Amino acid sequence: MSNVLIINAHHHYPFSEGKLNGALVQMSEELITAKGHEVRTVKIDDEWNVEQELENHKWADIVLLQSPVNWMGVPWTFKKYMDEVYTAGMGGDLCVGDGRSEAEPKKNYGAGGTLTGKKYLLSLTFNAPEEAFNDKDEYLFQGKGVDDLFFPMHMNFRFFGMEPLETFVCYDVMKNADAEGDFKRFADHIEKIF
């Protein structure tokens, strides 16, 4: 059985209380523990401790990042978490520097990860409709997909030596929500992975 760290990256705003991301986190906890896995959850809007979060990442076999997409990325509060926790982890907890050596200063940037063999899952909620992606005729994303948009986040986890699991997405959650359909697809996604 696996150890699973679930990160709820939602940041509360009056127009976005975090109910959908909270429900997906709760579903994750219930579905994953029902299969016999151990789960730890951190909510970015609550207090967290850098040392405990480093320990959580070392403990976890899988990190599940549950996040809304704010301005084409993660909320600023999760970026703060990354800046503090991930920077503190560069001394060997998450990676050994940036992977380069003095003998080869121009090679192997990003190859110093110490979390090899571990995996991560991005679970994202978008206001954008699914049809906005992967279609070169669509205005904003010009044929790019969700994983293209989240390439920097994938690179952050790769920096630690982690491998991706298939990204899960809820689309159009503010103007044309299908929470029931999203929950069913999410349960199927968790079942497939775990």
C-alpha cells in the first residue's frame, strides 16, 4: 500500500469558497483510504510547518495536488508554500542542489532529485471549458493542452525526481458546472490510479 500526501492548494476568495476543491480532497481521502492506503492532507490556507511538509514529501509515495487554476497557474498561497518548502528541501530532503556538479557545471541541471520512484498527480479545476484546449483555432490556448499550460508545475516535480500520473481536470466549473459528472469521472480516475 502507498503513502499519499494530498495538498489542497485552494485559496479562499469571497467569490470562490473552495467547495469543489474541498469536495475533491474529501473524495480523495475517502476513496484512497478505503483501498488501504495511508493519507496525509495539508490545506494551504491553514497553517503549515516547513519541516513537517518536507517530512510529508519524503514519506509520500504519491503527492496529489488538488488546485484551482488562477490566472493560468496555482494560487499565490501555494506558490508561497513551494517557495518556502521546496527551497528548504534543496539541501537533500527533496533534491541535492540543482543536480549539477563543479566538474560539469553545464550538464544535468535538474537531475539532483532525491524523490525518485515517487509519483505525483495534478487534479485541477478550471473556469475554462474543455473545448478551449487542444484546438489550434481556439483563441487563448492555440492548440495547447492542460499539461502544456502546467509544464512549469510538471518541471517542479521532475526537479525532485518524481514521475507524473495522468492529470485530472474539472472544466467550466463557474459558468457551466457539472459537479455530478466531475465527481463520477474523478472517482473513476482515482480507481484507475489506485
